Amino acid sequence: MENNRKEQERAELHRTIWNMANDLRGSVDGWDFKQYVLGMLFYRYISENITAYINAGEWEAGNTEFDYAKLSDEEAEQAREDLVKTKGFFILPSELFENVRARAKDDENLNETLEQIFSNIEASAQGTESEDNFKGLFDDIDVNSNKLGNTVVKRNEKLVKLMNSVGEMKLGDYKDNTIDAFGDAYEFLMGMYASNAGKSGGEYYTPQEVSELLTHLTLVGKTEVNKVYDPACGSGSLLLKFAKILGKENVRQGFFGQEINITTYNLCRINMFLHDIDYDKFDIALGDTLTDPQHWDDEPFEAIVSNPPYSIKWKGDNDPILINDPRFSPAGVLAPKSKADLAFIMHSLSWLATNGTAAIVCFPGVMYRGGAEKKIRQYLIDNNYIDCIIQLPDNLFYGTSIATCIMVLKKSKSENSTLFIDASKEFVKVTNNNKLTQKNIETILNAFKDRKDIEHFARLVPNSEIAEQDYNLSVSTYVEQEDTREKIDIVALNAEIEKIVAREQVLREEIDKIIAEIEVGK
């Protein structure tokens, strides 16, 4: 029953978002529109979050009539310092989403009102521990953009529409909601844009099922981890899978990541808040992980998951300092300038705790190409850091049909061998894409846990054999594919062909007869 209600709520929420997208899409191109909706969703969320928090405290103290939204700004001001300490930010009652929305259609300066409020919310965190988590969060919601309309009146009409649409989303009191509604709305929007945006979508979006597999791979045998890290975290959905699967309280020190694109970095921080992760439990940094890594001084991570960008260019050996970087120097060589893939692997290995696991999506080329990449693979195998390579089906990701792999890294393995799993057939077809089902995920995970040979599916290979194969890590080198071709009886086939040819001859003669008759009758 509970599940049914969940699905209904989710379906209704998705319908609302879809209609809103169609309604507003006319004026704002898809990608930009997403920032506006997510920004407004975020504004509504933190307004309700802080209101619910203050109200709960007052109700517990017996003041059941209390409602923060109805308080005067002067009265509310007294609680500012305290709230910034616990929540990381502060919003005056008059600046709460519900109150601004109620006045919106009569406010001819709505754009200025919103701009001021966004700036006040960010300013409330200034000079405090939460400053980094709030700074620039509303930068991408430009309320004065011509994209919203070419006059102030038109822009404000759009903003009213946007506030009403987000206000009408049934997100309930976020405490008793059966679905993680705000987070769910966010994920749905991201997925919706990924599938529409093709290539550009794939760069920031990992399908839910792949995220789930990556998360489970790093959690085998664990019910909690110190923290989780993604070196190319995009909008943070991989990190947040841990909150969903383990419960956020079991990620003891929180969620860490780095992202190079400023818009996506802002979305990632918003996503953390929308999933109710408090400001002191996440640390998302902006910048290039390979050349300017943050979190350098943090203790190593027990869980690392990532779907880093495929084959991007980086400085590589153009930068003489990089070869002495303790993340890359152990392999004695840097990943090629045109293909940074294995630099992400080396970086992740370096950040990994001794008892930790990293699961990283890789492009197939890095498994077999020669040169520097082969030397890095040799370093990884000779030091026994690779736990498992999993071949995934093709067409799983938006924007690329290529069949990717997952590389699982560990620092303290008990045996000197590497597991290869061929999961290329583990999928169901959904429209143009392939999708992992729960059953597919379980099949892969069971093989991963058991580390036993399964014909045509899994094989535990001694590292010495990998060395003999010139450090080729392609799954097909070690797991033989099942031959599903039909066996054909050539004699019977020839007889069949002879029959068809004879029959064709008869038909030809009959057609000739008919034509002759028609011509005679003309």
C-alpha cells in the first residue's frame, strides 16, 4: 500500500513538472529553464525547511499556535544568529517563498524583490562556517534576463508563473512525505533534460541504475562508511545514492566532491540541500580535480564513486610538476594529454582509504591501448590494486551508445588475482536505451561477492596471466562469450534452395502465360 502511494505521489509530481516545463519552455530554452525551476524549487525548499524547523521547536514548547511565516521581521531577527549556527542560513518571514508568492502578482518589482531576497539569503551565511556552501547559489537564476521576456512586465509575468508552478507542486510537509519529494523533483528534471539534451546531457547524468550498482559495489560487507567522494561529481547524484541506500546518518562525515563547471557545481550544492543534507555534512569544491585537487588534506575516503568525463584533454607531461605529484608519480608515467581517463583512476586510488573501495565508470579504450596507458595498467596490476573489471551493456548512458566498463579499486586485497565480469547481456530494452533492472544488478553483485568462475559470465584471473596478456584488461580477453549462433545443416539448406528455385521457375512460367493471354486479348 505504502509503495502504491509512493508511486502515485511520484507520478503526480512528475506530471506537474512536465506540464510546467511545457508551459514555460516557449520562452526559455531547456537548459536555462532548468536553472530557474531548480532555483525556485530550492528557494521554496529552504523557506519550508527553516519554517518547519522553527515551528517544531515552538510547538514542542507548547506554543502550538505559532507559525514563523506569520511573525514580524523584527521579532524574527532575534533568532538570526542561532539559526545561522544550526541551519547555516537565515530567512526573514517576509522573505519566505510562501509570503513572496502570495504578493507576487501585485508586485510590479517582483524581479528586484527576488534578486534582493536571494542576495540576503546568501549574505546571511557570510563570515560563517556555511559561507562556502551558500556563496553564489542563486547566480544562475538571473531574474533580469531577456530570456524570461524582453520587458520587465513580461519577465515578472513569467516569474509569477514560475512561483505558482513550483508552489503548486505537491511536495507536502517535507517531513511526512513518503517520497523524498524535493530530491525526487530534482532527479526527474535532471533525467528529463539528459534524455532531451542528448550528448550534452550524458556529460552530467549517470542513469539511476548505474549509480545504484556503483554504490552497492563500494558497500559490500559495510553498513556505514566514514565518507563518500566523487572526483567529477556533476550534480551530485552519485554521492546522494549513498544517502538513499545507506541512510545519510551512516555516511558519518558526509559527502565530498569536486566539479569543474560552475553551473553544475551550483546545482550540486542545491541538490545536497534538496536531499536534506546539512551544510556541515557536505563539502563540494569547484575546480579542476586533476591539476587543482581540493580535499588534499582530508583523511582518505572509504567509498569513491565516479563517472568521470571520457577521454578529455589535460596538461599531462606538458606540466613538468605533474610527474612529481604524489597522485601520479607512483606509476612513473602520466596519462596521455588527449586522454585523461587513467589520471582520474590514479587520483581516486590516491584518495582511497586502505579499507575502502572505488568504483569508476571507464571508457573501453583505456583497458587495452598501449603506451603510457599500458604502463599505468601494469602499475595497477603489479601492485594488486584492481579488484574487478565489469563490462556493461552498450547504450546505457544518454548521449553515447558505447559499452562502458566499471573498474573497482581496492588497496588491501587478500588474493593476487582480478575478477572479470561480462555483464554485456544484463539489460532490458526500454525505447532506444538499454536499462539495468534490479535483477541485473543483483546478478552482477552476486558474481562480484562470490568471486567464482561462472561460464561465459565471470572469471577470477591470476595477475600473472594478465601480465602474460600484456596487461590487457578487456573482459573479452578472459571471459569467453557464449556462441549463440544457430548450427546449420548445409545439405538440407541446399535442398531447400533447390526447391525454391524450382518453384520460382514455375511461377515465372505462369506469369508469362497470363501476360501472353492479356496481350492476345488487347
